[in-house]
Amino acid sequence: MTFTVETESRLTTVDVTDRIAAAVPDDCETGTCTVFVEHTTAGLVVQENEPRLRGDLESFLLDLVPDEGHAHDELDGNADSHLRATLVGPDVTIPIEDGEPALGTWQSVLLVECDGPRTRTVSVTIVGD
């Protein structure tokens, strides 16, 4: 199953937890859910969906990777986005228990956009009983 996410700024986060939960089939009680973003300048994290923390995550990535001065910038000017997405990673795996993603009380799945605004494709693969 795939879905798309529209992002509105260059570096931002979007909560995709509900869309992932909706992808779990009704007849799946236990298993695993792997979520993968099909792009090299976006990633996924499991983190608290709190606005200040999301802002802190964005600031953290901006502080770690300078906007300019990378060799890849000579090609298309977005090396910073590739490097930030590398730090985040393209996928998360979540257990499924009782037909639902088994996330902790404060856990959400956030798409981390590093080169927006864009339309991003996210795939969800469920393996289970």
C-alpha cells in the first residue's frame, strides 16, 4: 500500500501515524509494519508529535548540516537535503499488536521533509497473522 504526502516547506515534519494505522488490514492481529519513504531527500522517524519538539528536530538538522558548501551542490543545489535525510533514514519498522501499530503513548511516525515543498510517496508493507 502506498500514500502520498504534500509538504509545504523545505525542512518540515508531517505526522503520518493515522495513515499507517489505516493500512493495517482488519484481519491482521500481530506482525510487523515497515514504512519506507521512496525518496533520497526525505526520511521517517518515530518521535513525539509535539510542535516544539518538531521545531527542535528541524533546528537540530539545520545545525548539523550547513545549507551550502557541498560538492553535490554543483549538480542541483540540494546536497544539504540529501545529507539530512541520510541522518534520519528512509524507514521505520513497527510491531503490530491487536490489529494496531504498537506505538508507545507518546510515539508517532513523522515524515521528515528535507527538500520541500514536494509530493512524497510512502510505502507501507505489513507482514503478519
